[in-house]
Amino acid sequence: MADRPQSPARALPALALGSGSFALSLLVLMLLDTRGVTIPAPRILIVLLLGFALVLLWLGNRVRGFVRGRRSMEPIAAARVAALAVTAYYVSAVFIGHGAAWLASLMGSLGAPAARADAWVAVAMVVVSVLLFAVALLVLHWCRTPREEERRGPDGPEGHV
């Protein structure tokens, strides 16, 4: 389970993944466009990312109950949920960049109805990816265990003298 809050050190790799995903996706989409190849926006990604966010939220809520002492759970299972939240954090960064690149590649052709429909799909992909990003941060917060100072009572560790 994560023992510390989100640090800027982990924010940099997420920013790098999102930026790299944006640049690579935009390059590929522009290359395909110059060759006259059009690919429809992947609508299924919206459903998959939303499902991922909902499952992660459900699992994170179970860990939250475990950390607060309200639910029994194997500690290794709680650690796996924390690892899944970190994975969701980075995956969402990649798809934020990919969706933004898809939207940027369509900006020149929004006059066509198909391009407008794909632009709405790209916007939905970015929104759902941001939602997954927020859920991942929330679950990482829920997976934190209390620090030693928070566990101590007024009389010393665990309230004992």
C-alpha cells in the first residue's frame, strides 16, 4: 500500500507518458492522413476506460474499508489494488495524450460530419481518461496507511504507556 501522498517525482513520468503519447499519436495520425487513410475514432476505448475507472473505484472503496478497520481483507490484495491504481494513473496519462492528439488531428476537417463525430469521440476519450486519472489518485489516497504519528495515542504508540 502507498505510504506517502502523490509526489512530483511520479507526476513527471505521467507527464512524459502523456506528452509522448500525444506526439507519437499525432505523428502517426498525420502520416496516415497524408496517405489518404482515415481511421475512425476508437469508440470502444471510452467504454473500456470507464469500466476500468468503475472497477478501480469499487476495489478502492473495499481497501478504504480495510484501512479504516471496517472490513477484512488480505493485505496483499490491498497492495494489488494500490498497484492497479498506479497502473491506472499511467494508463490514463497515455490516453489523455492519445485523445488530445486525435482531436488535434481532426481540427482541420471539422466541416465533415464524420470528422465531427470522431472529434466528439476524442473529446469523450479525453474526459473519461481524466476521470480515470482522478479515480486513480483517489484510490491511491485511500490506499495510504496511517503514519506512525497518526497511529499513536496520547500515551505513546498504540495508546499504550
